[in-house]
Amino acid sequence: MNPALPKGWGREKRKSGVKSIIIYYSYSGNTKKVAGVLAEYLKEKSEIEVLELQALDESDKFLTQAIRAFRHKRAEIAPVNFDLSKYDLICFGTPVWAFGPAPAMNTYLDKCATLEGKEIILFTTYGSGTGNQRCLNYMQSILSKKGARQFSRFSIQQFKSTDKGFVLSQIKEKARLWPNG
């Protein structure tokens, strides 16, 4: 058995009792598209839930949102479950805004719980790429302090988010949690 596999996963029955969740925020729809491709990929391997974060105090001005993200501000989000204990694999997705995650994702990262020993996939969508690694590192740092132990990461440039084949290739290449893709 591959030690990189989440607890309870084998080559024969990958769906057997394994639960995954994708938690993402999307403003323009790019991150939502990537989350959709990831969900299709994971549903072949596990039970999957998808949670889209909804910011309740979101400005319609991107510059205002970018300033909030740069300052690592939090957003008020619609009520969601923060207890992740029942999941073996947890995926977090966000657009990169001003070197960091969107404020709605910052709120979720702060409040989520029971990550000890969990497998994590972090994914971002971005425009220029400036700040992408900083955003991923910031998210990984927060989750590491909460006990998450193994991370895979991938990023998709905004203009490639509609290319399902490309997105899937990045998931398979970078999110190496299972043998043979």
C-alpha cells in the first residue's frame, strides 16, 4: 500500500469508506471551474462533497477586494460546517488576490477544525502569477499549524481554467495522492 494514500485507501477499492471534500471560493467562476474538474476526478476515487463559500460582505469593486486580501482580512461568510473530522482528503481552492487568498477563504481557514493528520490539496487560480506561491505557502502554513500533514498543490492560470484537459493534467501531475493517477 502506498504510504501517500489517505487512510483506508488501497488499489482495489478506492471508494471504500473514503470521504473527500472540496471547499472553494470563486468570484469570477475560474476557481469554480477548476473545483468542478477536481470533483469529477475525485468522485472516481472517493465519496465527494463540494462546498462553495459565499461571502456576505463582498464588495463589487475588485480593487477593494484586492486590498482586503492583501491585508489578510476576513469576510463574513454564509453558515457552513467547519468540522472536517469526517473527511480523509480535504481540498481548498481560492483565487489569488494581491498575493493571498480571497477574504472568504481566509475566514474558512481560520475557523476550520479537526485537521490533524489529514491529507490536503491546495489549489489556486491566478491572473499574472505574481503572488501565487506566497498564497499557497500562506494557506499551507495555517493548515500545518492545525495538524494537517501532507500537502499537494496545483495552480491554474485564469485563461486555462476552461481547458478541462489541461486542468485535469495538472491535477494528475501535481496532486499525487494515488498511484497511476
